[in-house]
Amino acid sequence: MRKDTSVRINAQRRNKLEILAIEISHKSGKLIKMSDIVNHLLDNYLNEAKQDLIYKEKNNKDND
């Protein structure tokens, strides 16, 4: 059983996703949805994002 959820993003980020989905769809010849991109990012780059955010937060704390 799937347990999907929604995540809110602002209009600017949504537009970036929409443009990227159109570009990928056009170049690949396969329909790509915005959710496909988000899922790919989560599945493949989540640890990198975690490390980047930890680094940025530690540096911001040091600068406060």
C-alpha cells in the first residue's frame, strides 16, 4: 500500500521543476513528471543534501 504525501514548494521552484520536466521529456522522448524529478533527487542525492545543510548550518552558527 502506497502512503504518498504532499510537500509544499513555492511557485518559483515549481516553475523550475516544470521546465526541467519538459526539457527531460523532450530530450528523452518519454513523459517525465515533476514528481519523477523530485523522487530521483530524494532517492539519489539526499545524503549529499544532508551533508551540505549540516555544513551550512555549522558555518552560519559560527558566524552568529
